[in-house]
Amino acid sequence: MSLKQDPYFKYLALALVIAVVLAFAVPGHAAERKDRSRSLQRSGTYTTGGGQSGTLAGTVTRGAGQVERRGSATNQDGATATAQSRRAVDPETGAVTYTRTTTAPDGRTAAVNVTATRNADGTVASEGTRTGFNGRTSTAAGVSTRTEDGRATTGTVTGADGRTAAVATTVTRGAGERTQATTVTGELGRTGERVVAAKVNGDGTVTRTIQFTGPDGRTSARTETLRIAASGN
């Protein structure tokens, strides 16, 4: 069973976005309070262990307390998906708002909206919604805490059908590697897990291994190799 076919994917999709937003919400927002806008263009290629390949392109613009990203991926058959996002930091409170829209090759769209705020104890709380390509909306809330080598996030996701799941994500970094592990536990106690491990290789490429273990214990995995070139001001 592939990840997108598994019912747990609908919970993972929003949980992973929440974790990403929280990871960037914590490190002091002052660094982004700049009037000067800076842009970076990236382009590259990807290949997967399953024989798929394609090209990647994107632009990141930073400045004035916000980051905007636009990107596209085109596979070997010429089908293109695009995504654009915006993350803004309130200069007074440090609260973060994040929006992202993804457009599939067939024109369908999915949207994410997240807000995150820092608590007095140093943790970061977030809440958000995701409307999928099928038009159905799920909600999530979570709290993130720093660890010695990364970050840990716990929370809940409520699907469009009203069912809830507990979500836990850990992110660890070190020695040119980054690992993100997310577990989702449903109302009946069944658990699914997704682990993404990324490593920067000596030739400048990045290898990503994505593994999903379903509630029945069956595992599926894929490996991607990315080569990215960057330019900008």
C-alpha cells in the first residue's frame, strides 16, 4: 500500500506542514525583519529508486519579516505541479502565519493555513487547516519544544469526517543529515509512521529516503536523489 493510498496520509499531510512551520517559527524572528528583499533561484533534477525522474525549479524571496516561495516539479511525462507559500512574522508579537497553495497537474488545488505563537515557557503552539485536492478540510493543533539536536512536536489532527488522531513528530539534525519521524495514532489505537531521512553527499547531491509503516506493519519506501543549483542576490 502506498503512502497516498493509506487513510493515515490525510492526517500526515497536515501534521507534516505543522511541524515544518513550527521548526521555522522558533529561532527568533528578528533576523527576518529586514527592509532589503533578497531572492534566490534554485533549479535541479531528481531521480527515484523506482525509475522516475524530472526537473525542479523555484524562487525564494526573503525580506520585511516574510519569506515567499514559488516552485514547480515536472516529471518525465511532462506533467507539472506547482506550489507557492508565504510565511510572515509579526514584528511585535513574533506570531507566525503561513499559507501554501499546491496545484496538481490536472488543475486541482490544495491549501494550507497555519498560525503559530510562542508561549511564555519557550514552547510554540500552532493551529491550522488543510483543504485537500478533494475539497475536504481537516484541522490540527500542536505544541513544539526544542531538543538537544532538533525539535519535538505533539498534537492532534481532526479529519473532515470528524475523526481525530494523535500526532507526534521529532526532527533531528547532525553531521549533514536530517531525519523527521512522524507517528499518527487513530481513535482505535492503530499507528502509522513516516520517516524521512535526508543526507548531503560529497558531490553536492541530496539523498532522501522516505519510509512509511502502516498500522498493519507493512512498510513501503522510496529513495530520491536531488541535484540543486542556486543563484540570486
